[in-house]
Amino acid sequence: MRVKICGLIQAEQAVAIANLGATALGFICVPASPRYVTSEEIREIVAQLPENIDKVGVFAHSSIPEISQIVRDTGLTCVQLHGDESPEFCSLLRESLPNIQIIKALRVRSIEHLAQVSDYTKYIDTLLLDAYHPQQLGGTGQTLDWQILEQFQPSCPWLLAGGLTPDNVVTALNQVKPDGIDLSSGVEIQPGDKDLNKVALLFEKLGKWKALSLE
């Protein structure tokens, strides 16, 4: 189970969350976001993280040269596209950054939105499904309609996002079968300031869920 904690802005918290068991940490590269971090700040945090953890830069409506420059400057190992990027954009980004993982986030309003998934899967490594919000790209605390995802089986790995918390994550995992989960606001005190007690509770609940799943 891949566990991505997104919207990190503090090095100490990033290191602590990595030690608690996260497999990926996300850094928001969208200046309008309250969780935005600069390239210099990302580089300083990434330098303190274990090599085996994915360092994900989250972009929206950025150009390929801009994304490529930030990746080179920071040591990011993965790019998450959270805007309206097309499959063609993903293909061109793959050409520009052949050794970097690509996650494409889709904000899902209804089951009809899932039809576009197949257009992306051959150009990306991982899909991320988030809740739709008309003004915000992510970190809204809103959940998806998990019922429409019960039979969802794309041809690439996928992460469930949108309003996940330590309190509802087991329910979500029992209802749908993602390859991983992505949390931000569900483990925060305020935007960017993570609640390490909530993160620890998350991994405690995931550990118990995994143990029960193996029985």
C-alpha cells in the first residue's frame, strides 16, 4: 500500500512522516496554494529524506520547461499534474523527463469523468483520483463518491485522494481497492502544518487493516 502525504512545508515534519511509514511526500509547486513551497525550500527538505521515499512535486497549469527546471533544481523524483493537462502534455513531459515518475490527478464529479482515464494511462505511471471542487485544485477535505469506484480497475496503478482521514480511511479501503492513498488536509492542523499525532494514528489504523486483510 502506497501512502502519500501531501502539502509538506516543514523539513522536521517531512522527516518525521517519512519515519512513520509514508512511501511518498508531496510538495506543492503552485504559487496560489497556501501550501506552496519554493524550489529552494523543497531542495532543503528533499536533502534530508531517505532515498527510498518518493519526492513528489505537485504542479497545475505549469509549462514543461518550468516543471523540468524545478525537478532539476530540487531532486524531486516524481511529478504530479493536478490541473487540466492533456494526455498529449503528459506524453511530452515523459519525453522531457524520462526518468521521473508521472502522476496524473483527475478531479472526479461523476462516473462519466472516469471515461477519460484510458486516454492518460499509457503516458503516466500512476493515476490519482481526487474530489472535484469548483475553486480549489486539491486539499479541500471533500470526499469522492466511493460507490462509483467500487468496480474501478484502470490499466495503471492508482491512488485514492479526497477527504481521507484516519477516521474514514479503513472504510474507504474496504469499499474500493486502490493501490495507494493520498492525504493532506485530513492530517493537518492548518494548511501545511501536519498533525503528527494524526499521521501516527493513520499508520496505526493502516497496520491493523493490513493485518486483518492477511488473516
